[in-house]
Amino acid sequence: MKYLSVILIFSLFSACNVENKKNTLPSSPMRFVLEKGPVDKLIFSEFILDNIYEYAAWIIAGNKLDSSRKNEFSRWVSGQIIEKMGTDIDKAFKVWMIFRKINAAQEMPDYLSTTLKFAEFSLKTANIKQTLHALTVLVGSKDKSQDWESKISGIINWLVDIDSLRMANCMKVRSKESRCIANFSGDSILRSIIKPDVGDISLAIYKKYLERVHNIKFTGKSYASILNSDLNKELKSYIADRITGMILFEKDYTSAISNLVKEVKLDELNPWLDDILKRIAKSPAKNNLWEDLSNYTSAKLGHDFSSRICEIIGKNGNKSAHRNCLVKLNMNKQEELLRIRDFLVKNINENNLELGAMKDLYKLSYRRFAELVEREYLDEALIEAEYIKKITSAANSLWKNEKFFSLSTLHSRLSSIYMIQGNKKQAREELELSWKENKHPYTLAQMIQMEFWDKNYKKATEMMMKFSDFEGKNKGYASYLFMQLARIHSVMQEFLGDAERANQVRMVAVEFFRKIVGNISGNSLRAGMLVEAGELYNDLGKQDFAVQLFQHALSIDSSCFLYRSVIKSLVLYKKTALAVDVFNAMAGKTDCDDKSKLYSAITVLPSAMRDGLKPYEYSAVTNFLKSYKENRWQRYLKQIVTGEISCEDALKKAANNGQRAEATFYCGMYMWAKKGWKAAEEKFKKTMEFKIYNYIEHDMSFWFMHYEKLASEKKDSTGSKGRLF
């Protein structure tokens, strides 16, 4: 598993360092680059739930599965949703929502039947939001097996009763009705179901709820009677926002806006909203006005209302404005990346060559590249990298006065890919290219670590001194990284025969962390620094204090990454019972992905077996592993530590050196529990021979062997049992 730093490598967006501006250069020079993106087929031979967004992206971009593949895929997604319904309704809902998008792009044979099952299950288990999403789809479908509308009416009645009760209780202690309305769960749930594919149906449902809960009545297409009534001002202002949102989904939205501002004195309720709507009514083609309204509706009503405004901007014909809103709304939606990228390519090739479009194309392509690297689809990531290089080359040749795109981060990521592939020479070259492109402290840290793992301790020590060369905005970060590398820096001094210097390095680093940790505002960064300081304290022989720092870190940051880091450290220091406790907390976190839990579980289980813990003490670990079915390769790793598959058979199933290194390491963990240290040591040595320096398994193998060697030396010198911890 790749070693992810708590510090972001670089910001992708810092690679683009100029303002968007129009450029009238002809599109012809771009033709050789901007055809279609490099992914033109479904690249995955195995259906894995982790990749549902990748499958969706491919289909949403306009690609079609052939009949047999479509049927196979549809059955698989349906099965995943049904399986998840009984164990994790939120995850089942996420997968169903993606299935919904996929079905809109290419009709799936199992979609409707799965939606029916999902609706019935959600209703039985009182998951209201999920139920309403599914029911609105069924109302508009061909399925008439049940009276779906009456079921929706029943749910609305329930929501109205709940919110009315909340209002009554709230008004006993608060004077302002607006503060009580903010607690209405029905309003937020019903706004969330308003989607383009069920627009009329969902709007009718929402109107019915608003009528009931606020005792108002929508008549015809005019909203004047409500907003001009004697309702209190706060409530009318609240309803005005919702009416604005609903108008956006009407077919003749411009006329509806014009009528609203003519018939209602909105300036008395919301002067800003009155002004922007009047300006839109006067100049409906001015996209900057729509963009301002989009920001407002997004904050007040939610993302889907902004998406609707983006559609309106597209209809107005301003390609630049349409591009801006599409990218803004979809940059973080993996399933939309290919569709938006194709849109950008078409946009640029139609002689709409703007620097902003090129920057967006770069960002989207880099995000896709990063996703492929994270999932270790290495060949596809390399193809994507070549596309990014072409974009960069073209942009820098067209806009010669500035260097708009930096490939430094790309080279850094490529180094990671080549390392996993076992191509250390190319990995080193990519790091050198990254350093040449941008002399950034993080790249220096990567280069030092590579020298350390190659046992070039003297060279690595000399390179550590380069951190003092950084000035300006990088100076503080360079100082931090210098201290972050203190563990390997100190070990290098020991290997070079200077134990006194090694402890000095540790002491100085600890003092540095103590001084700055209180001044760090971000909890994630502070927590990461506490873990690093704890590891240094452990190396100084102050293990109890190290554990206290780990516990403090978990109290201020609950990210999956931090849980994984703390579990790794506790396992290394043979504080296995504490590692089990941390995993128990991690297992209950719904916002923590199963992949992170899996790798933590297969680290903790053999450690618990080795240290003689009772099975009931780590039952949460075994229960999680029994239920884990997400990823085929990770299932093999699970089977290694549970003894269900031999090390030899697991290695036969490995597809690349990264997987071979993982299998070898977890075989070592299992061997340690079953056959003792010597058997484990052999596997850890083999893990390191793969030289995949950016894997946690490589790092842990080194530290296991280092600590056991220190314990053995202590035993030889004192005659004691030599247990280091």
C-alpha cells in the first residue's frame, strides 16, 4: 500500500499561475493534442466496487457497453447495491445514485428492479431520504405495481408532523422563527431529491411539503399571493429563496422570473435577491448574473440548483461561461471527469482557445491521472501522463511569455509508478526531473529517502543540508521536512558510526515539534506532527510518552489516514492491545473507507495472534475481515493473515511487484505469529528486496528488523531477554 504523507505533495492548482484570459490564437496548432482523451475503452477487466466511479465516467462520457457486457455489468452493480443494503445503507445509496447516472447515459436492464428493491428496503428501515429518491424515480417509471404517490404522501405527512413538532418546541425557547426553520429536516431532504431526471415530480412533492408545513397555498404559476400575504417577513424571505430555486426548473424560467419581480416587492424581503432577479429579467443572456445567482442558490438551497443554472448558462450560448461552471461543479466528481474533459476538448477545437480552458483541461487530466495512480492502474496512468505532457508542451509553446504548467508534481507521481513497477532507475530519473522543474522541499525529501533506502547514507546526510538553502514561502516547509526526516537522519548517523550525533538529531527534532505544534491551526497537520514526535520519543526510549502523543493526536483528528498511521506505529512498538483498541474505533467510522480498514486489520490481526491476545479481544478485527469482499487482491491479502491461502499461492496471484511486495510482507506478519521471528525476518528481507520505497510495507519491514536487531544487541550486552519494548 502506498505511503501517503499527511502533508499534501503539491497543490495541483499552484501549477497554473496566471489569470484566465482570452486568446485569439487559431485552434489548428492544438489539433495534434486535443483530439480525445487517451482513455477510449473500459480498461478494467474485473468489476471492483472501488472503481464504480471509473465505470460511470466511461459510460457517462458517451461510451457504450455491448449487450453481453452491459448485462454482466448491470447484474454486478445491482448485486453490490442489494448486498450493501443490509450492512451499510449509506454506501448502498451512493452506489445506487451512481447507477442512476449510468442508467441515464445507457439504459441498464437491472436498474428499475433494483430501484424497487432499494425503495422497499429503505422504507422498511425508515431511511427517508433514500426512500424518497427511489420513489420519485419509480413514480416517473413504467413500473405501476404499487401506488408510489400514496407512499410519498405518507412520508410527507410524517415529515410535516415531525417538523411541526420541532417548530413548536423550538419556539418555546427561541424568539426568531427563522432559527427554528433552520432545524427542519424535511426541507433539506426534499430539496435533495430535486434532480433533472425527475424535475416535475420532485418539485410537486416539495411544493406539497411547503404548503403543509407552512400553511400556505401555491395557486397556478404565480407565487405573488404567498409573498404578498400577511405572513411574517422572516418566513416570506425564507419561502422566497425556495420559490427562486423552483422557478429555475420551470420550462419558461425567464418569464417566471419577470413575473415574480413585477408582482412581488422582493426588495422588502431580500434586497440582493430582488436586484439580481430584476437584472436577470432585463438581461437574461448575461451569464455573470446567473453565476452570481448560482453562488447564492448553492449556499441557500444546495448543489443541484447551481447545476440547473449551469444548464441555463449553456443554453445562453456563452461557451466560456458554460465551461467555467461545468468545471467548477464537476471537478471533484470522478464520474464526470471524462465527459467534462471531452467537452473541453471540443470547446477548444471549435476555435475557442483560451488559457482558462487549457488550465481546466490540465487540472482535469491530472486529477484523472492521480486517481489511476492511487488505484495502481499503472499502464493507464502512464498513458494519461503522456497526454498531460502534450497539453503542457502545447500551452507553453502557444503562450511563450509565461510558463503556465509545471510538470514537477507529475514527475514526482511518475517516480512512484516506476518504483511500484520495480524500475528504480526510471524512478530516480523522474525525481531528478521533478527537482529540475521545481526545486521544492518535498522533492528533496523524496530524493533523500531514496538515497537512504539505497544505503547511500553519507550522500543522504549531505543532501539534508540543502534544506537550509530554501528561502521565502518554502523556508518554513523545508524546516518542517528537515525535522520530519529526523528518524531516518538519526539512523543514518548510527549507521555511519556516530550514535551521539544520532540522539542529538532526535532531541533537536523533538524540541522543534514541541515549539511549533501549538502554533499550527489545522488539526490534521497538528495530529500528524504529534505522531511523528511520538515516534521520535519512542526511539529515545520514552515509549509511554509516545503513546500519550498518539492518543492526543487521535483526540484532535479522526481521519482514516491518522488512524492508519497510529495503528502502524503501535504495531511496530508491539503495543498490540492499544492497536486493537484504535482499530475498534476505526471500524465504527462510517466515513472511513473499507480499504483503509482492511490494511489496518491485516496488520493488527497477526500481531494480536503473535502476542497471545485472546480471540474475543480482537473480535472486531476478525469480524471485519470475514465481511470484507470489496477488492479481489485485498481479499487475497486477508486470506494470507487468516491462513486461508498459502504464501506461495498468494504470490502466484500477484499481478505486479507492488502486489508481490505486499503479499511477502503479510506472509511475514503471519509467519511471525505462527513460526517466530526468524521466519518473519526472511519475508521482511524479501519485501525490502523489491525496493518499493514508497510502500508502508517496505517501511515497516525496515523498522521491524531494526528494532529486533537493537533488542538482540541489548540481549547480548546485558544477558537479559533483550526485549526492546
